[in-house]
Amino acid sequence: MVIDPKMNFNRPYISSLRTNTTSNHEWTILVVTEQFAFEAVAVVPNSHRNGRDGLQNGGYCHPGLDQTEQRWSPRVLKTLEREVARTDRCAEPDTRDKTFEELETETLSKYFGAACRPGRWSLDDAVDARLKRDYPNLCTLCSGNGTSDCSGGYRYNMMNIDGASSTNRHIQALECLTKYNGTVAYVAWRHVNEYFLQRQSDLISNYSLLCPNNTLVALTRDILSNSLSPCAWVQQPWSAVVASTDQAAALLGEMKTWWPNGINPNTAESWQISVFDTFLGGVNTLLVYEDNMPNAVTYVSSGRTLPSIDSTSFCMQTQRWCITSEQEQLKCDWVRNALYTLGVEPALSCQLRQSPLHCLRDIRENNADFIAIDSNYGYLGRQTYNLSPVMLLENQHAMLSRVAALVRNTSDITRFENLRDRKACFPEFGGIVKLATKPSQWRKIGTQRIKNKLGALYLRIASSACISERQSSVRCAENACLQRRAADDPPLTSKSALPL
């Protein structure tokens, strides 16, 4: 199993190269000496006072929520602002009328006097545009004249220098700090080295690192030449391969045989190339073998630790996922912890109930927020519980549900209209077959003889949670067998029982 601590993949920071030549291939061996894949630091002028509190009303220079060079998770991207502006604490007692993005952006706008925070502030295009209209001060540092809306990132005229590209967002955020009235730049330590050693060496003595303990560490050439920062807000371990304890040593030996230099040479067997590309990250990956194999939890906790999700308080109420099985419980718990690790908010909680109908009732009564269910329940959810679908998983057309109506081989039923006043059996109340009882939904594909001498009338209907509420069933049978309604399910009203 390949893991990426905090679920990020980062290209190795290469500090030195050496070439090893064999008779039939030449490899370039990448030697990684950094302890961490990256470190996130806060750079401030030497004149800065009052630690993190001194950032209030200042200028915030950020590489952007959409920057991909380091592939930082939301938790990494927002660590500094969460700590200094306390975006994880709600100033208003009632948050029901606002989303987390709205509360977060409003808090940042009130805390910082100006900023450049490029990228999407909300995944909803309309909300994102509105937030940038309502809080324009968070974009004023993105351009020299203070008129940017964050949409294009930084708009500075910078000379491109090898090793410190003018298009790199971290380099641009440092330019925001040194040239455009920024108070703090939250960037990767690697790019601090590049910026001050290769672009602005005359400014080294004017800037310091702001540490989480509110102290300052003045930058010097010696400090900048070190691959490890003197203090960081985030330290990200390298990606790792994880195996069970009893198999780890054997796997390590095999991997050394398959990829002796830690890379995927062209001379390898095809399956080795496929495994390396698929599971280990591809051409940007360098395997570094460690004979002293650390415990997985200890390894991913190096550099930073997270408090337990159960001991963490959140600004917004958690989103309550209603589930109905142990398998769903496992899935929900995994997603819940993954979202927490990544720093995605609002947080998630898992609520186990006896059946989907219990969940629909709880959502209606505001005791749960959502459920992932078969589209069979879409009609009941809308008609009986007054709920709305928010997402539909679309499958391929060939995978849409097919419903068959079976009759005796000797039956005189040849059309669906002939079913009026006849007896019918349905496998599930509210199921997809039951929802197909509206004549206008039926499409006769044909009659086919099958082994048990029953005639089959095939229907093709879309497995959709969004069937129109105007569609209603008709009285096509005087009796029906409705199965799978457990005795402890919530009672069904006459409105919820589709007319037969």
C-alpha cells in the first residue's frame, strides 16, 4: 500500500545529482537529503512586533488555494490563517444562515486589512463570485494598483530567473511581501531559499521567519542554505509504502530487486513499469529504502500531529450522514477522518439507523442531514418526506436498470393496459419496479419466451433520483404484495403508499 501523509503527493525536492552508467543504460540517480517533502513557513519583515497578533490589519500574501506546484491540502493551505484569524471559531452564535465559506471569508476580511488569496473560495461559482465582490480587500494585493479580483492570481511584472521562476505562486507571494506592502507571506521554505538567495539577496537581512511560538528567526545566508527551516507551521513527511508488519521486510527486499536504484528504468520488465507508474507515482517518484522501518503511525506523525477528531470543536455544525449498515459505517468513518485530516469543513459525523426510511424521517425532522441511497427511494423522499435530491451518480446507459413484467405463458395479457383489476406482486415498496407503474413511463420492448415458459414484457427506465414529482402511479391492480417492509420501519401514511 502506498500512502501519502496528509493525503498529498509531492515531487521530491532534489538537492544533488550523480550519474551511474551501466553497459546498456544510463540512470540519473536523484539523491534526496531533505527530511520533509515540504515545510510551510511565515516570512515577515524584521520590524514585525507582537507575534501572530501583530498580523491583524496587515497584508496577507498567499500562494493561492488553487496552486498545484506543491499540491497542499486545504489544511496546509489554511494553517496560518486558521491559527492567527481563528477561522475555526465562529463569532456569531447562530450559523445556520451562512455556509462555512462565508463565515471563513468574512472572518479573514475583518482580520486582514489587505491580501492576495488567489483561487476559488467556494466550489459554487455563484457563491465564489459573490464572496469576492463582498470582500474585495482579500484581493487588493494581487496587483500593483490594487484592482485585482483574485481570478488571475498575482499580476506583477517580474523578471524570470532560473531557479526562481516569476510564474511560481510562492515566489509571487514573496514579491507581494517585499514589494507590495505585504505584512506576511505564507509559503514553502524551499521557495524562500530560492527567492532570497537567487532573486533578492540584498533583502536577506530585512526579513525573518515568524514561528508558531511567536518568536522571530532572522534570515541569514547560512539559514537559507539549510534544507531544513529553523521553524515551520507545517512539516510534511514524504510519501511512503506501507505493508503489514510480518510482510514488510520481505517486500522491502523484493522492491530493492525490482527497482535497485529507486527509479523505474526503461530496462525493467513491463509489469515492473506498470506497478511503479500505477502504485508508486510514476516518473516523478524516487524510492528511498530504509532498512530501519518505522511504525506507520509514527512516520506520518513526524513533523506535526493532529488532535483526535472526537476532541476537536468545530465552528459549523457537523454534516450528519445517515447510514444503515456496518459496511456504510466503515465507509463513513473513513471519509470522516479523511476530511478531517485534509482540513475540509464542515466536518462529518455518522449516524447509524435501522433502515433508509428511518433516515428519511430523521432528515425531514432535522435529526440528520443527508443519506446516500438507491434511486428507488427518490420518489418517497420527495413525495412523502418533502426532501430534495442534491446529487445523482450517473452510470453508463448500458447499466441502467431494466424491469421485466412476468406473466404466465398461457395468460391472455399482451399489453400493460390488460393489467387493470388484476393481481400484481412487487418485490419492494417504493422500489424501482413500483415506480414504473405509470403507463407513460412504460416502453414495450417486446415479448420474449424464457425457460420457465413465462412471457416477459421488458421495460427500460432510468435509475434516477430525479423523477418528476408530477409523475404519479395509477390503479393497475386490485391487490399487491409489498415485501421488505420490516415491522420496525417507520409507519407509512396513506400518502406514502403509492395508489394501486
